[in-house]
Amino acid sequence: MMKRVIRIVGAIVAVVVVAIAAVFAYASTRPDTFRVERTTAIQAPPEKIFPLVNELQRHRSWSPWEKKDPGMKRTYSGPASGKGAAYAWDGNDDIGAGRMEITESSPPSKVVMKLDFLRPFEASNTTEFVLRRNGEVTLVTWATYGPSPLITKVMDLRWESTAWSARNSKRDLPA
């Protein structure tokens, strides 16, 4: 009787190990980088929208992340806007902790930021905002991209973290 139980438990363990190995093997075939991009049309000229992105303290008025934890700790450093302006945050479990710094600022059309997450996981990505006039509106494209290490690929299979990031970047900037 005991031998039979040991064989059944052994078979179950073997199936679980093979399943985990299969998930990791499949995840390893996924791309080594990711890019999430959303575009929205705003009824305002690029010159009016650009400061909302280029001045990090103004993100509080429109960023979906700011609304998830109004009580988060914020620290600003460097210049008030443009290249070198930086913002660090430490918030609840939805927000985590991290830092962003503007690495490129081309008024009124483009802002690029280095985005470093510290908690709940470590990651370094790039975020960019591109503003392009299109008739009466400005098309604002918000993109985040970076490397996809194996653990991120595995998480993407289960939790669709790329889709989660896209849902959280869909909200419009105010005009």
C-alpha cells in the first residue's frame, strides 16, 4: 500500500515538474523585448500639451498612476522640466517604488524618459511621448519599451502584464 502511494506521489511530482519546465520552455521562445504603445487624439495644439509631459510635477494632473495612490511619497530633483528632470515615487502595492528621468526633450514634439522600477520588481525601461499635429487635433503616442527577462515572459503568460500596462496607459491627457 505504501509503495503505491509513493508511486502516485512520485508521478504527480513528475507531472508538475514537466509542466513547469514546459511553461519555462515556452516562455523562453517569447520575444526578448516588449513595446506597449497607445495613441489618443487631443483637441489642443502640441504646444499646450507638451508642458504636461515635460514638467514631471504636472503629471499629477493626468497620469493614471498618480490616481492609484494619491498618498504616495514623491520626490523631484534636477531642473523643473526637460532633460535631467527626475521624479521618484514610493507608494502602495499598486504603485510600488521607482524613479523616472527625462533623457530627451524636443519641444513641442517628444519627451523620452528612463523608467526604473524598484518595487514590487526591478526593471529598467524607456517611456516616450510623441506629439504630432493632425489637423485640428494632436495625436499623442505614449510608448513604454524595454527588455523582457525570462521571469517577465513567464508572468506575461499568466497575468498578461503587457496588456495590464496598456490598460493603465489608455487614459487621455487633459487638453
